[in-house]
Amino acid sequence: MGRLLKEYLNPVRFILAENYYRINKIVNETKKNGNNYAILVVDEKVEQLNKTTEWFVGDGCYLMTSCYLLSCLFAYHGKDS
């Protein structure tokens, strides 16, 4: 059971908990600041190239890490399939 928890459940639990926190932060900030708040403003993937470093470590951090963690979850799900 310990190996099962370590290899399969703990990484998934971590990814889901962290993504829940980030998405919840995005929703709350959007409700507080409106739909055009900088935390959400990436309409096209090429727009990331024009973002400043401050955006990535500030407002964009939640959006980018949410996308990253979601892709990790999909990769993890397909790992043994």
C-alpha cells in the first residue's frame, strides 16, 4: 500500500490540491477585479511572448502554473495507459 500511495496517489493529490488553490485564486481575483484583470488576460498563446517577467512572477503565475499542473495531471494519467 505504501508504494501505491507514493507512486500514484500522492502526486495526483498534490496536483489536484495545488490546482484547486490556483484556480480558486483566479476566480476570487476575477470576481474582485473584473474579467479583464491581468491574472486572466492571455487571449492567444503567442501573447505569452510579449509578457514581462513581472507578469510571470506576479499575476500570470497562477494562470501559468495552473496550466502546467493540469498538463502534468494529463501526462500522469496517461503514463501507464
